[in-house]
Amino acid sequence: VVYTQSEILQREVYLFERLDSPNREPMKHLKAICFLRPTKENVELLVQELRRPKYSVYFIYFSNVISKSDVKALAEADEQEVVAEVQEFYGDYIAVNPHVFSLNLLGCCRGRSWDPAQLARTTQGLTALLLSLKKCPMIRYQLSSEPAKRLAECVKQVITKEYELFDFRRTEVPPLLLILDRSDDAITPLLNQWTYQAMVHELLGINNNRIDLSRVPGISKDLREVVLSAENDEFYANNMYLNFAEIGTNIKNLMEDFQRRKPKEQQKLESIADMKAFVENYPQFKKMSGTVSKHVTVVGELSRLVAERNLLEVSEVEQELACQSDHSSALQSVRRLLQSPRVSELDAARLVMLYALRYERHGSSGLAALLEELRGRGGSDRYRKLVSAVVEYGGKRVRGSDLFSPKDAVAITKQFLKGLKGIENVYTQHQPLLQETLDQLIKGKLKDSQYPYLGPNTLRDRPQDIIVFLIGGATYEEALTVFNLNRSNPGVRIVLGGTTIHNTRR
């Protein structure tokens, strides 16, 4: 995710192997650099490797803290003395964007409590992040969530146990780790998105920066899987947070720019200088041609899905459910879309879930009728069960905060004025709950009664370094929120992490 194979090749690394692949040939002329998570299985595999080494020298890097007993086991296996060094190099998480990380864990809890293996993995991921950023933070957690409290305690235990590793130079204002629970805002992962990165994940799915395009009608072989990474794709870096309408314009400009630079078909290569110029410009041209065809394909597929699934209309109703409180109008809109043959089963179920979360306690709730209609679509019972599961997971009974707080008149007028500024209006009025939580935190107004500190100490100053972690997964809409907060609050640095990065399907 962080380093491409071609970048690694430039560092003179010529062979990539997995430690667990069975039939590797001995290559005594090569040195081996091992980068591993310090799990029991990996240590065991490494012990086997060192007993019968296939390479001349081994440089071993663990992505997290490794126990003394494991190091001893490795030392005992290294009879031929091939190990040159062993290091801890904290990278036990996936760096998705410069300010976003994930642990790629799906389903971390059973009911309302942690799956013990996932709790251990999350603690490791989070402590590795702190070590790699050199932060020894104060910890706050969401009081209404038992998993948040458990995770906070586990992280604290590691910091106490490994106090020497966490002995960083003190900053004037200590960093802050804030642990939240996805169930406080189950709305955000259910909404369609209209900014590039979030939209690609919602409609096509991003998996470690890869997008599977194999289902796109008439796709060419070399575009079946593409990589979208801001590190080595300038167009993506500049457009990932822009609205879909702007991306259309930008892609048109990219195409036109590309056409202008195209080597003339009948280019006369008469002199050596001509040939030299052609060869020098060709790699740039080829790279650009790859970028153009990739983004044209991705944006083309997004447009096709938006039209095919009638997503403009669907999204408008989702936003109405998430941001307004006119029950009868919302109910009518959802009913109308449930009857439309152009709305997919997933989108129909999503609308009913949003309605259920929004109006579960409304006096004249139409949920039963909507569930009947969902069944009437020939829909499987699976979606009906999911609707009640979503309410059980993120309904009013569970939430520690007020997800649908009545907005004051000033805010409403502001929103109305903002609504007059083109596309930003109806499809992007929703703000994740995280926006408000972080806003309060930056201003020093986040209530200790809802988000207590772990331990006796509290921050006297406003926090400057903030790490927010969402148990149960973050979203790219929240990544956009954090990106904007970082931009508009100089001096404040926020990093967002989650057990995974969600879209509706996940």
C-alpha cells in the first residue's frame, strides 16, 4: 500500500517471496530482508527458515514489539549465524491516506463485546501507530461504548508495560487519542457518496488501493484491476476530495492535455536528435496514457452505475432522511423509490435502513409497511433481517450522542445559503457525527461526562495532535471531514483510523 514494487526494485530488491510459500529455491548469492508481523505463526516459520537458510544473510524487521522469548527462539535456530540484525520497525497498520489508517479487520465484535483475538490485533495496530508517530498520548473514550473502554485500557496497559519505548520527548501539549464506536453513527456508512475517493469505494470498492474493474462491460485485459494511490498518481491526488461534477471537467482537461502531447503519428525521426527526443519523452507519455485510460475507465463506470441505479434520485432521498425531519415527505419518497424498478435491491434496503434509524420511534412510523414492500420486491428475507440488525446495532437505545440533534435557526440559514452554491447542495448536505465531535474537541468543549479521560490526568490546553480511532470501521466521508479540518485549523493535526474502511456493502 505504501511502496510500489517498482519503487522497491529501484532499491535493488529483485525478488519478492512470502515466508509461507513452500517451494522456494535456495539462492545463496542473495541477502534477505524480512518484514513480518511478530505473530506466533511467523516466528515459527522464521525458525524453520533459519534452520535451513536459503539466502546468505538475513535482516529481520518486525512490524511491532516482539517478546524476548521469541527472539531467544530465533537465536537458537540461527545455528549457521546468518542473521545480521533484528529490529522493531513499527508499521503494523495499513496507511491508506496521509491522514488515514486501517487495520483491515472486518467484524471486530460479537454482539456488544470484543472478539478477544480482534481486540488483541487492534491494540497491537494502535500501539504500533503511536510508536511510529512517536506519540505517548492521553486517552479519551466514548463512555456509552464498552468496547471503547476496553480498547482504551488495553492500549494504556501496553504503554505502561513498554514505558521505555514510549519515552518520547514531551511536547508542550500532550497528544490525544480519542476512541469512538461506529454504532454511534450508523448513518454515515450507509450513504451514497459524491466525492471521488469515497464514491469509488462505495460503487466499486477499494481494497488496499486496488479497484476490481473485471465486471465492467467490455473492459480490456490490462484494466481489469487498477491501482488508485495518491502517492504515485497526480490526477488522483488532486481529485480524490472533489465532487463528481468537477471530476468530469478535470478528466476532460486531462484528455485534452494528453491529446496535445501525443507524439505525432507521422513524426519524422530523421536525425539522431529526433530519435533521442522521442525516446526521452516516451516513458512520460506512456505513464500519462496509463493514467488517462485508467481514470476515464473508472469515471465512465461510475457514471454508468449512477445512471443505471438511478442514484441521483436515491441519494437525494438518503440525504433528506439523514439531514431533515419531515416524516411524511420522507416516507412518501422512500415508498416511491421502493416501487421503482430502476432501484436496485441493495439501494432499496439501504433506504429502509436509513428510514428505520431515523424514525424508529416516530408515532406514525411506516416501517412495517416498508419492510412488506421490500419483501414484495421479490427481495430475500436477508435484507429485512439486516434492517432490524442495523437498528439493533446503531439505534437510539445504543447511541451515546444525539445523532439527529435539532439544528438551531442560524445553522439552518447557513445551510440554506450553502445550498444555493451548486452541486454542494442536496447531495452533500450530510456531515458525519465525527465532524461535530472533533469540532468540539478542537475548541476544548467536548464533554468529559460523555468522553472521559482514562486515568486521573486531563488536558488543560486545546489538543494539537489528535488520533481518532473508530471501532467498527471508518469511512472515506469521515476521511474527507478530517482532511478539511486539518486544512482549516492550522496547528492542529488529526489522524483518523478504523478497524476497517466501510462502504454500504461492507
